Amino acid sequence: MFSYTFKQNSALLSAVLLIGTTGIANNAQAYNRIVALTPDVADILVALDSTDKVVGKNSFNSNPKLKSVPTVGSHRNITAESVLSVKPDLVLGSYMAQPTSIYQRLNQLNIKAVNVAPKEDVNTFANSIKQIGGYVNQSTKANRLANSWRQQMSAKPATKTRYLLSYDGRIVAGKGTVADTLIQRAGGINAANVSGLKPLSREGWMAARPDIIIIADHNKPMLGSVASFSQRPEIINSPAAKNSKIYFWPADDFLRYGLTSPTIVNRLHQLAK
């Protein structure tokens, strides 16, 4: 009798576990119409082979695999109405989506909306990969991707190279920014003596004495060529100008975390050689 009861309970437990596991899998598979509110999340969805699930993206998205996906407006000023227009069953985004109340608003309208990366740091981004993987039934692949990304973000040997990473040749990425972390992990020193993204005075640029200057490339038409920027009074005597170490890079490379951040750390490190 004991043997029969044990077997009966074991069978019941197995059935419960099976139902639970199936429920999780079905829950993930149920999300087939996803809006990626922010470009970081969109790139992760593509990397997790879930391009076909994306029915809406923000207008700043440049991922070629999402070229034909409808836009729902800028992530800097998103509205619930624009998101609802593509009839999603799941909305995913990060801290980049503004206003931050958009997640609450969508949930109030019975559309599941999740801020997978509420903070701007390395661990949060890695965890967001895993979280997104759970929603698209790609947990194994997401865990591998997140762990690999985190490992590749390990710090490089110190070079003592001084970097200034700037949005427009005026606003610089100071302490506590993504750029600051990338510089540190590349073994360098952030020459911007400010916190956050802030304008740096002409005197501040001169005092910084950067070895390397990187500026968001979409501002190149406003700033002119590297040669003309190098002739600015606050730039001309810097080691960066004298050694031709001024570059224009895409803003997404150094103003936010992304799947290519480990590559950016490597590029920054290589520039010091």
C-alpha cells in the first residue's frame, strides 16, 4: 500500500511539474507581437532570433533586420496611443523610454509592459538579456549571451590614456556615465572632471588635456572636419590634436550600453597603443 501511494504521489508530482513547465513555455510562446520601445532592447530581440515577433520599434532604431518594422514614435517621447496602434501583446523597453510612466500607463490599459533595464549599469544590461530571453522562450541562448557579454566587458590593463567622449564637442560624458565605464574598462582615464553628461567650458577642455577625443558622428556637419575641429583654441594644444587622435563615432557606441559594448571597450583600448 505504501508503495502504491508513493507511486501515485510521484505520478501526481510529475504531472504538476510537467504542467508548470509547459505553462512557462506556453507563456513565453504566447508573446508574438512585441514592441521594442528602445534600441537596446530591439537589438537583443534580434540577437535572440525573435525578429519575427517585433511588430513595433522606436524611430531611432537602426538595426537593419528591423528595417520593415513599423515605428511607434521616438523613445524620447513615447505615447500609449502610438504603441497600441500596432496591437502588441508585450511591450519591452529600458530606462531610455520617456516618459518613464509609459510602462505604468500601458499596464493600466491591460498591455503587459516591462522596463527590463531600469538602471544604466553593466549588471542591469546583462540581466536584461536574460529577462528578455524568458519572454521569447530563448532562456538558454539568452543566458549564454549575457554571460559572454559580461565576461567580455572585463577590464583591460591600465594605459593611463586620457579620454574625452563628447556628444557634440561641448557636452562631455563625465563620471557615472556609460562612457565613463567604457573608458575605465578599456584601462583609460576619463579626462572629464564633471559628473553626468554636462557642457565643459573652454577652460575645462584645455585643462583636461585629452590624449583621445571621440564625438558623436551625427554632429559632424555642425562641427566640420577633424582638421577644423582640431584648430579650436581649446583643442589645438591637446595631445589628441597634436597626435591626430580625434574621432567621430556613432553616439550609440559610447552613450548607451549595447551588445557591441565589449567591442567598443576593445577599440578604446587599442587607440591607446
